Amino acid sequence: MKSSSFSIFRDGYLCVMIKVYLAKKISRRVVEGHPWIFSNEVDRVEGEVKGGETVTVFTHDNKFIGTGYINPRSQIMVRLLTRNRNEVIDEEFFYKRILQSWEYRKKIGYTENCRLVFGEADSLPQLIIDKFNDYFVIQTLALGIDVWKPAIVNALNKIFDPKGIYERNDVPVREVEGMSQQKGFLSAPFDTNIIIKENGLKFNVDIENGQKTGYFLDQQDNRKAIQHIVKGANVLGAFTYTGTFEIHAAHYGAKSVIGFDISENAVQQANKNAALNGLEDICKFQTANAFDILKQWSKEEKKFDVVMLDPPAFTKSRETIQKAVAGYKEINLRGMKLIEPGGFLVTSSCTSLVNAELFLHTIEMAAKDAKRKLRQVCFQAQAPDHPIVRTIENTLYLKFLIVEVQ
Ligand code: SAH
């Protein structure tokens, strides 16, 4: 074996792996264990690269860093899959990693419906797998993970005996990686309208056409966190999607619940979900722009005991963080104005670029403008089946706050 090439045996063949050498100054991020390597951190690549291949990464002076996958057209040129020199990236590797992710979910008590694989936090960069009981929804968001889709599907079949597997790769970020957006079956076709159970309630999930993977599992514990504050309350929910928070409120004893979403399809699903749980008399949903409704109703001095806000991410780029903050301030300010003294605001942010400190500060600024005082009931993140790894900053993205509004 030549000393300049790093070779492995795969399926009986000797493969010469492409070597990536980092620039002399290595970022703290990489040293601390973050799996991303940006193109401007690379000094040179030895070997011809098309994209999606497995590569080994070394320091400028030839010290092994890890093995990962490469895409030269992406700004994030390499994403590391392992820092263990002896680990080979093959079908067995993906089986083992997915099995480890499952063992971890079982240990922490998230089994029926859970995010089975949360990308970087499970050392499987850009792979998302949501488990809805016997059904699985997959996203492969980078070329280097997409090429392993057959291995990933085989692993799921081996571990779970699924009733169905579906690909929701209709995500714009794939185009940055030079891939098309697509969705479809990765198993025999099945009815993609399924029903899942959460906190004793039933919800329709539209795997094929719902938002993201069809359902927001990350809020499952936060939905439970409203159980005491909604008893006997008149509740307003904005950005409701399929009505999950609102239906929980009705289930936990709210007197009346009204929910809004801009998507007509979401509102239809929400009404269907209310009926599925026999809560359609308490829980009503309407199609509306939440910004308009909150503004109009606060002008009309309408009052509620509890206001719940769960907007989509307001930005994905650093350039527009201030605009996102302004959006959060506006909806929370208007929301607070609608709350009876001693009522509660339930507010979320899934914009990872708006960190916890900035989010809390924004809520305080809104309270100042609304001339209201706040008392924190709880502040938490996404459910633990979306693990947080402190050295990988995007893994902490959801902020969920309940405050009493005096
Ligand atoms: N609370 C939901 C998730 C909400 S996702 C759950 O736990 O499942 C955010 C929702 O906001 C989406 O359904 C989207 O259609 C809706 N939305 C986006 N912009 C909106 C606007 N201006 N007014 C009302 N709804 C909006």
C-alpha cells in the first residue's frame, strides 16, 4: 500500500479513498466535534471528486480527523460520519447507527411516535427519520447521505418490519446540493393518511401532503405542558396547523378554543382532528392570517385567558435575523394585549438563528411595549427525541415559553 493513499477493503475490493487536507488553522468548531467542514477550511483534495463519495479528512500535517461524505458544490464541503479511524462506511455502518438511535429513543422513553434519527445529533448528518408508529418518513438532505438511501431503507426493514416507508424530500435545500426535490414510496404503496396517538388524543397525519414530514413531533411534550393553565379558559391559538395545541387545550378542560391558520388545508385537517376526538363543539378553526387577526382583535379589545402562538421559522439566514425578531415582537405584543390580567401566553420559536436569549429578550421587549408584567411558568426546548448536542449549535432550535401575563 502506498503511503500517500488511504485504502480500505469494501465488499472484497480494495478502494482508494479520496483524501481531504484541512488548512493549517483548524476552526474550534471542528476540534470540538462539529461534523461540518466548510470549503474555505479545506486546503486541498487529493483524488477526483464527483460528489457524494466517502472521503477521509486529515490535518495539514497528515493527522487523521475523520471519515465523511463530500460534495464539492456545497459550501459545507464535507460532513463527517465518524471520527473513529477503524469504522468503515458501508451498509452495516448505517444499520448500526440507526439501531443505536433506536436504542437511545427506547432508553429515554420515546418509542411509539418519535424522531428516530435527528441528523447531526445522531451522527448521521442531514438524515431525518420520523417514526409514526409503524410508518416511517425519511428526508435525505445532502447528496452524501442520499446515496445511502437503499441502505437506510434496508436498515429500517431489518429493525422494525414497517407497514410503510415514505420519502419527503420535497425540500428546497436539496437543490443547493444539486439534487431534485421529490417524494414517494420507499416501500410498497400504502394509505398515507394515518392516525397517530399522542397524550391520549388521536391525530390524522397526512404523510404525503402534510407540512415537513406530516406532523410536528418536536412539540409533543410542550403540548402536554399546557394542561393546567387551560382549565376553564377561553383559548386563542394562532399558527395552529392541524390543531394539535388547541385540541390538547380542549381535552385538558378549556371552555372554548378558537384556532387560526393561513392554510385552508391545515384548517380542514384541524376540524377533522377535533371531530376525531369528540371535541368539535369546544374547538373551532378558521382560515386567517394570524398577523391580521391578532392586530384586529387587539384593536377591538377582545380578551382571552390563554393565547398560544406557534409560528413557522421566520428566517433561515443571518441577514434577516432582525426582521425575524421584529416578527416575534409583533405577534407576541399583540398576543399579550389580548390576554386578561393573570392569563397566560404560550409562545414558541423554531428559528434556530434566534437563540434562547434573544427570544426571551424579545418577549420582554414586547411586554414592555404592551405595559404588561410577565412571570415565567416554564421555558423548554424540543422533545428529547430531538437530542441537543451543545457543540452542534443547530441541534437546539425550538424555544417554548409559558408566561403569566399580569
Ligand atoms: N402548532 C402546530 C405547528 C405550527 S407550524 C403543531 O404543533 O403542529 C406553523 C403554521 O403556521 C403552519 O401551519 C402555517 O400554515 C401557519 N402559518 C404561516 N404563516 C401564517 C400566518 N401569517 N397566519 C396564520 N398561519 C400561518
